[in-house]
Amino acid sequence: MSESASPQRWGEEHMIDLGAVGDTVPAAPDPAPSPTRRFLRIPNAALAYTAIAIALAAAAIMVVKWSPLHRPLAEATVAGFLEAVRDGDVEAALAFTDQKGMEGPFLVPDALDSRWQITEVAQVAYEDSGHGKASAQVYVEIEGTGGGRIGHRYHVVVDRGDATIIGALAESEVWGALEFLDLNGVEVPIDLQAEPVYVMLLPGYYEFYPDLPSTMAFEDGSGRSMLVLGNKYYSPESGLVDEWMPSPWLVVSQEGEDAVNAALREHYDGCVAAPEGPGCPFRFPADPDRELALAPGEQWRVVAYPEVRAERLWYEHGTGFALESSLPGEARALVEITEDGQTRTAEVSCAVWVGGLYAAFDVDAGFSIDPGFGEYEENCQAVVEFEE
């Protein structure tokens, strides 16, 4: 139940001194007779019009009393702040706060989304400090267009008719599912090796990575949007409210899985032309008992490409999705084998695994194969000779 905005003096109090009443008090003399008065006779119609006028006046007073234009100052200030945000006017919104002139990547009109509404603004506490100063608590609720509400109390100070919201925007550390965080189409680079990134958000609706390509998807149960109010973050997907900004988890869709496998085929085709290239597994392993070399004019032939599955793709900052073979591949070549001073020609097979490789992801260019930290196997793990 809301308290009143401030104490009101509706009129002066009057004290009636009843005195001491006893038998010794002499009776007051009879008043002198009043002169005869002539009373005016008012027609019934006039009385009716007068009653109507009084009723209309009372109704007008009631309308003024309950009009939002006459709400408590602290409450009106918070309402003005929210309405300015809702209208996309960042400068006007911050003017209601003690954070005027605050700058940040998401404190721009382009980062605001109007898919939310103000459902409640009510002053719930007021303390008069005297000398025209006071403090108040204003409770607010907002709701997203898809449902779900979030509430927060704003602290407002009043100083001789001026009201200011204190700490309207909270600072939060952010993490990006990719090398950048995208909220409502505004991007902020994220480098986990550098200093943490902190941002401030105005109230409202925010969508993570709204332009995410179809090769990527949000993991089931992972928040793809949030409502922000003060230091509260509400995830409509999970139905949870937290004081930490939620972080979505991105996975590869079926279309993305197909794109990664296509990138792998292109990568190994390149390895055929340049077997010594980074991320290529076609070097012959060292063998103290024999020497192996491609026969003159010969090159590796990929007879089966390795394959990966989306559920085995895990994203790592700075490199991409770590690859793990669901099915190994195979390459063959005609080689010269020298052992015991004798050289012969034979066809050999080399198993192809993707361990140590990464599928780097670019929003515009798609997937490409990255050797990552060089932990891939650059040699054939086993050279199997085919018997003639």
C-alpha cells in the first residue's frame, strides 16, 4: 500500500477550551431578540442546477487528484525516465538520473528496442528530511510483449522541488558467446585474455545476436533475450530473474554442421596440393627401419573425408569450434618404400582424424578450418601398406 508523497497541511487545527463547568458559574443572560429576517425563496430548478454544479466541481477535483499529472514528484520523475527510454531518447532519460552524460556502447538509441511496456509505477516509501529535502522509493514493473514481468525499486532524492533517480543504471560484466556481444544489433568486442568488459543498460528489452545466421542456433533453454530493469535481468526463456546478465550459449545447427563438413572437405583438398601445409596430416612418420616418399608425380587422394557432428562442436574463444571426428577419413597414395637397401613401390593408406583442428566462425564468411594451437597430428598416425 503506497504512502503519501509528502505531508499535506489541509488547514490549521483549532483547540476548544471547554473550561471548568460547575454550579457556581452564573447562567448567561438571555440573548436579545433577533430582528425579523426575510428569507429568499429559491425555485426548485435553481436548486437542481446548483446541485449539479457542485457535483461537477467535486468530480473535477477528483479527476485532478487522481490524474497522473498530479502524481508525487518522485513517482513522476521515474515515470518520465521510463517513458524517455521507451521513446528512444537516451539523453532525456539520463537527465532524470545522477548519471547524466554517461556514455557506453549500449547507451545509444540504436541499442533500444520498444518491445516492452510500463505496467506499474508507484511510490511506496517517502521520508521527509526537512528543509525541502526528502527521499523516496518508487516501485516499477515492466513487461515484454511476449509476456513476463520484472520489478525494481528506484531510489529518488528530492531537493527543493527537484527530483533525481540515484543509481538508475547498474554496471554489469558481460561475456560474449562469440568474440563479440551483440545486443539489439549493437556489438561490443570481447577478449577473454584482456580486461573484463563492463557495460550499463537502460531499462527495456534486449535480444542477443538478433542477426545470427541460420548456421548457428541457441542451445535449448539458453536465453536469447532479456528484460532489464535497474540491476535486475529477466530471461523469458528460463523464467528466471538474476542480478547477473544472462549469457546465451550458441550451438551449430544442422545447416551449420553441413557447412563445417564442407569446410573440412575444402581443407583436405588443399592438403592434397600442399601436404606440408598447416593442419595437414599427410607427412610420413619417422621410421628407423624404412623410408617412405611419394612416388614421382604422385599425390595423396582423399577417398573418404572425415565427418563431424553438431553435438560434438564446442566453441572456444579465439579459435572457434573444436573439432572431433564422428567418422575418420582416409587418404591413399602410391609411395616408394626403401628398406634394407631395397626400394619398392606400394599403395598405402593413411587414416585422417580432425583432432586439434577448429572451425573458425565468421558471421559474414561462415566457417573455415583453423589449425588452432598446432595440437593437430601432422603425420599419418599409421601407414598401412596394401598387399598386391
